[in-house]
Amino acid sequence: MSKIRILVLTSSTGAGHDARAEAFAEWCFELYRHDVDVRIEQMLEKSSAIARAGVNFYNWIQRRAPWMHKGFYAVVELLSLLNRRSVTLGRAYYEGVLRDFQPHLVFSVHDCLNRGYFQLARKILRTERVRCATYCGEFSGGWGYSINWIEPSVDRYFSRTDTAADYAIKKGLRPDKSRVRGHLMPPRAFREVIGPAEQGDFRVRRLGLRPDLFTVFLTTGGNGANDHLDLLPFLLPHADRLQVIIVCGRNHDTYNALVHWRSQNPKLNCHLEGFSEIVHLLLQVSDAVVTRGGTTTCAKALHFSCPIMLNALGGLMPQEELTWKYFRNGGAPRLNSAMDFGVIINRWMTQPASYREQRERFLSLRYVSEPTLLIRELVDLGGEGADLALAPRPFSPLA
């Protein structure tokens, strides 16, 4: 039986791009089973030693020195010149993937994998039938919104928010190619929902916490960039009124240090994990989350109505500034120091009305999108290249 073949281009600069690639693959299987063949390629890492070094340097900056990324970002923007008409770094590997897989749709979820990649796909496959699409996960536009996101020859360009879509059009995207489709999260984020009456039980049975205490979630991206040890002391004075959930990502040093810290501070109820597969559940049982400006965690927090405190300790990377611009409209606090965190926690614990006001402002940013619409549009686009139309299976969030 004929299949629609979709090549997804991603890279592990942070964890958000890969998360969206994987979410797309999960949705395709959920809705179309074996009729859609998805191949995910971490194209930067696999195709070029220079690009791989750049990815590793990016992730080091994210963990150790976010302030350095302003200069690094400016250099990366030069790819818009290198890849104006074709792929420069890693071309041989990409050509091999195209010839082997023969995709009907090339779908990019990374800013550095649009310009040149779409033109080369059409050249190598020698057909105008191959379709090309981009999903950009930025929340807003401005400095930090890479020009590499925008490739004029793209067939469809999907944005997370109206604000980001308006900026893309301002930078040269044709309006008729633009669609706003909200968050790209996996099916389980819509199925695994904890109702208000079940949240206390989840805290007790799954996390070993109290059912009724104010719960602060200290999280991080997959690379493990965090400031947990600087923030935790400000929770200790309120140990009788709050508790904490801590996720460390793939940062074993921080995890090991926190195991020791927890044993020395038994009065504070604490649930500790390394890399977590249930962040979407942890957000649902938390009253507030401290996170850097990564779009994946922030999108989940918004979806699950968990107010954000944006961690800006050490400075914000340009892409994180875009997230901050969006959430400051909902009054999200920006933590420039650990002391800022302590001030907010003190205020919330002594003036509960200030927390309720903050939560209401945050919820004003929420919007609801139909989760399968983006997937159906992308598969239909690939179907144009395959001369094949597929009907999706029904999706029930409660199935």
C-alpha cells in the first residue's frame, strides 16, 4: 500500500525542537497508523562536524553562560547568507537522506533547517511535487526570531501565536502561506489530564507530597540548565505552607547535589526527579513553575494553567527574550536574581490574594486550539506530493 513519506528536520539545540518532532511523529501514528512514514533526522548533528560542534557549544552556553549567546546568535544568523539557495554545511549527508527516503513532505521544526534545505530537496528529487513546511515555536517576534526561520519558497508556515505570525509576515513571508496553529504537543498531553478533585491524590500517591500545600515546581529543559540550589533556600522559611517538585533534566551533578540537599533539609516536602517524562502531569499539580524561557515547558505551563516565574539568572538568550516578551503581557515575574524569587514567594505566602491576581493575569494569555488540525494539514500537504488522500482516525482525549 502507498504511504505518505514525511522527513522531519530537527536538531538538539535545547530540547524543544526534538520534542516537537517527536510529538508530530506520535500524532501521525495516532491518526494514520502505518499509512504515514515519518523519518526524523537530527540534521545538524549528523551531517557536519562543524554543525555538530556548534550544537554542542550552544548547549554549553545554555547551561553555563546564557549571556554569551547574543554573540553566538549573531554568527548563526549568517547562515541565512550561506544557505540562501542551497545547503552548505552537511550537504552530502542531506542529499543521501533525500535520495534514500524520497519524501513527499520535508517538514522543518528548526530555524537553521529551512533556508537552502527546501530548494535542495526540490532539486535532488527533481519534482515540484515535493512539499515543504515549517513549524516555528517562538511566542513573539523581534531580536531572537531568526531570519533563518523564513524561507520564501515554503509551502506552509505554521506559527504558535498570532504575534509570531505577524512578525514572520513583516520579515517577508507571504500571508497566504501563514497559519497559526498553537502548540505542538503529543497526544498524551491531551489524554492524561488530572481533574481538580484528583490533584491532591496524585500529589500523595505518585509524589509522596501533601495533598493541600501550595506546590512550587522547579523545572529545567532536557539539557539541565537550572539554578535550583540558589532558589531552594528561599522556600525553607515557608516549609509549613508550601512544598516543592524538582526536575533536573540530564544533569547528574545537580541531581546528586540535590539528593544531599534534601537529606539536610527534611522540613521541606520535596519530590525530586532527574529527566522526567511526566512534566505535563507535574505542571497540573503545581501552583507555579520556575522555568527558563524554553518554549516547550512554557507552552505546557500555559496549556495547563500553571503560572510561570521566568528564570533569567545569568541573563536570557535571545530566543528566551521572545518568550519573556509574550509572558510579561500576562504579568509573569522575571527572576533576575535568587532574591527576586524570595520576594515573590514571601508575598504570595503572606498575601494569598496577590497570587490569585497573578494567576488570573497569566490565564488571560491562554488560548485553545484543536490539536489534530496542524497534523491533518501537514499530512494533507504531503498527500499532495504523493497524490494520495488519507482520512484520519478519530481522536478522543479520553480514549
